[in-house]
Amino acid sequence: MHKKKHKRPWPVFIAIILAVIFGTWIGKDATVFGISLYATFDVLGTIFLNALTLVVVPLVSSSIITGIARIGKEGGFGRLGGKMFAFYFSTSLVAILIGLFFVNVINPGASHISPPSSGTELQELTALKESIGHKEGSTLVNVLISIVPSNVLAAFSHGEMLGLIFFSLLFGYSISKIEDGPAKALQDFFQGVFQTMIQVTHVIMKVLPLGVFCLVTKVFMTTGVSSLAAVALFTITVLLALATFMLGAMSFLLKFIARVSPIRHFKAMAPALVTAFSTSSSSATLPITIDCVEKRAGVSNKICSLVIPLGTSINMSGSALYECVAAMYIAQAYGIDLSFSTQFIIVFMALITSVGVAGIPSASLVAIIIILKVIGLPAEGIGLFIAVDRLLDMCRTTVNVFSDSCCAVLVARSEKETGILTTDDFEF
């Protein structure tokens, strides 16, 4: 089989370094032939964000529909399916709450706050706060109502993500209950849409270094190197939360629920974790993850072949944690104090959108834009942390893959399988 070459992250890192230097050096007022460079980078960055947003509706809907339809056809709604979904939901929720705890305690966005420099900026900030405040007044009720759209076409065209996700779940489940002929035709269609949108995303990601350069340059033209302190604090916050979840919560489940050695499991999964870190893609890592779980950890093919592929699509604990921290960070950076109800919405949306995140590099940026849209924050807020997104993407993908492998071990142990992680004599 032809081995696919994975794109190196160096162009993105080089773009970030150049953007920091260039943006700090030229400042916000620089012009070329009378054209504002700040406005130019603003336009190019907005185009890049629009391109990311472009794939949201078809990518998320087709991913959920095909995943749920496949689960139903494989009988995954039975005992094993119940165990898998219980694990996916509970661990993702724990991950999000860990992230919420760290971002509230450390408050990394506070160092980004600066008083408005003009009357226009003050008006914009006031309007933003009023918009979010208005949403808070009836947020929970509106969210519950918007889960079930009265017009699915309107929900799709307006990008109403809760209604879109609900319809996709219902549609995918219903496909699994109809006759094989029509069901296969629909599954093939939506699988084709999903794969096509993945390719569209890959095309957009080819200009990722340029998009990152424009967004980061814009940030440093405004704030200079002082913004590095806030980005560093944001990075530390995410890494602490990911480490606590992976080394703390997951190791606890392996040790006291599955009754296996976390150290042996880390050794068994080492090739998959290294691959996940270097590629930033849980989908690209999937064959290695299956091999490690089955051949090295000792989980049966029956469980491994069901749990790992589905987990790659719907179990994104690390991504869910990151989405929550990123949304809270942006709110803090804009000087907006979010109420408990709005933070609950962020937790809920991070939990839901992580299901539809594709296992490809930087896919969480799309989910973060969705969350920002729901709570009323501007999508360009991702420019505040996109300089470190690639590094953090590598870390959260590693956590996603490790969480999938832990689920396989836990399900296998609950099914009374023996011979799981009975040796730590592994070759890398």
C-alpha cells in the first residue's frame, strides 16, 4: 500500500515567526502606495476565516449522518454502543470541565485586555457586550427551542448549528432503520459529501501558512510583542488542562476501573501517540491506533474494529477541552465577563461540536467559530491564539487518540476479556 506523506508543520511555524517580526516592526499605521497594510491583512485574514466557515455546514452534517448511520447498521446501539457512548460523553464532559476550571483560575485573556483607543472601538465593544447580554437573557430557553428547527433548510442556510446537529443525528439514525437499498444509497451519498468536504478542507489548509501569517501579523501590528505574554499564558493553560485530563483522569480510569497499568498502556500506544503528535490528524493515525490497541494492548478485533474507528469520528475529548478554553479566552480578551448560563452554553456546545470535528489538522478552528457564533463573539477572535494553534493541535490530537484507546481497553475489560496489557515488552 502506498504510504501517504504527511505535511510538515514547519511552514506554519515559519509563517508565525515572520508574522511576529513583521507585524511588530511595521506597526498599525504602515502603508504602501497609500494602501493601509493593516487593512490589507485584515481583508486577507477575513477571507481565510470565510473559507474555513464555508465548510462548516456540509462537513459537520455529513460527518454526523454517516457516523450515526454506520453505528445503527452495525448494531452499535446495543450493549457495546451504550458503553462506548457513555464513555465518550462522560470523558469529553470531564475534559471540558477541566479546561473550564483552568481557564477561569488562570484567566489567560486578562492580559489581552486594553481600554478602547477610540470612540468607534468603545461603541463596538459596548454593542458586543449588549448583544451577548441580550442572548444571556433567554439563552437557555432559546437554545432548547433551537435544537429542533421548524425549517431544516433555513437551519442549514443560516448555519444554526444546534438544529443542524439534531437533524443530522435524527437523519443518520433513521437511515439505519430503512431498507438496505435506499439506506446504502444515502450512506454512499453523504459519505461522498464528507470525503469531498475533507478534500475541500485540505485545499484550504494549503494556504494555512498564508492565512496564519495575515491573522498573526494583524494581531502584532496592533499589540506588538506584548501579546506574546497572553498567548504564552493561553498555551500554558491549555497544556496544563490537557495534561491533567490525560495523565490524571484517563490514568485513573485505567488504574481503578479497567484495572490495568497506565504505564503499560502508554508504552503500548507509543507509536500511535507519536504519529498523532507529528501529523495532527487522528484520521491519519487510525491504522496505527488500531494496530497498537489490538496487537500491543491485546484488545480483541471485535471490540477494536468497532470502538476505534467510531471514536476517531466522535470521541474528541482533547478538541472539546481546547474549544472551551479558546472560547473563554476570547471572551476574557474582549473584557467580557460571561455569566454561568453562557459558560454552560459553551460547555454544551463544545461537547456537541466535538462530535462533528473532522480528524484533520486545525479542524477545531471550525468548531470554535461555531461556538463563537452561538454566544455572539466575533469569529476574528481566533486570531488572538492562532499563532500557537498548530502546536496545541498536535497536543490535543495526541489526547484524542489516547482517549480512544482508553475507551477500547475499558470496553474490553467490561466484556471480561483477558490478556489485555499483560506485558510491557514492546518494540517501537
